[in-house]
Amino acid sequence: MDTPWLDRPQLRAWIRLRAVIMLLPGVLDAQLRHDADLTEFEYYVMATLSETPGRTLRMTELSWQTNATLPRLSHVVTRLQGRGLVQRLSCPENRRTTNVRLTDDGWEKVRRTAPGHVATVHHHVIDALTGEQVEQLAAISDAILARLDPSGTMAATYTRYDGTPESQPPADG
């Protein structure tokens, strides 16, 4: 098989994207650990719950929306539950299913944490770009996502803000 090696411009773009993929999660995690004693993933789980009706989702739905395995999510939910930020409940429609609900304390934690998280996203990503580059970043991400998620299985999680801007920004920045 003849391997189509990356040319210099392609290699330049790939290595830079790889560096962003490696560095950005640590930056977000460090800010959230410092300011809120939360990991980035714990915050993402709570922010996801904060945007749902009743701040409640089935574990399987939450797993799907956060792209986490059920064992990983269960471990995180157990930690958050121990801190009083979420609670597990029986699903009224199916007793074999577990719901996760963001508690009032969890909601307050998200509300207090969101401004610092959004400021970090602005500083490290959005403010580094022009408005045109932000649009290009969305278009580039869409092109890559079309290859990574060709069936659109995860599309609801990354296209949920494509419509009319709302007056209240989302908690997950």
C-alpha cells in the first residue's frame, strides 16, 4: 500500500491541532480544579444536567450526551453524589433505569463556576481568534465531525446551539 504521507502544510496543521487537543483539556481542568474543586469532566456532567428539563437525565442518556462509558460516568456520579451535587433516583417509567438529578447545591455550584470557566474559554480560545476565525473554527470542526461521526450519532450534543442565540449563555461555555 502506498501511504499518502502528509506534506509540510498538512503536517504543520496536524501537529498544531494535536497540540491543542493535548493542551486545552489541562488548561480547562486546572482552572476548574483551582476555582471549584471540580474536574473538567465533572463540570461537564453537571453543566449537561443543568441544561435539561428538571435538571435530570437517565444515566444512559447522560452517558451518551457526555460521550462517557457507563462505568466512567457511574464513578463520576458517585463522587458528585458524595459531595451532594447530584443524586441518583429510580426512573418512574422504568425501575431498572437510574436517573441522575442535579441538586440545588449542584445547580448553585454550576452557577458560581460558569463565569470563571467561560472566562478561561474566552482567554485561551475565543479571544485568540477574530470573529471570522471563530466561524472558520466552527466550519472546520463540522468538517472533521462529519468524518468522526458520519451517522450523526452525537450531533445533538454539538449542534444544540446552532439556532437563534439565547439570552442566557450555556453553563458549559
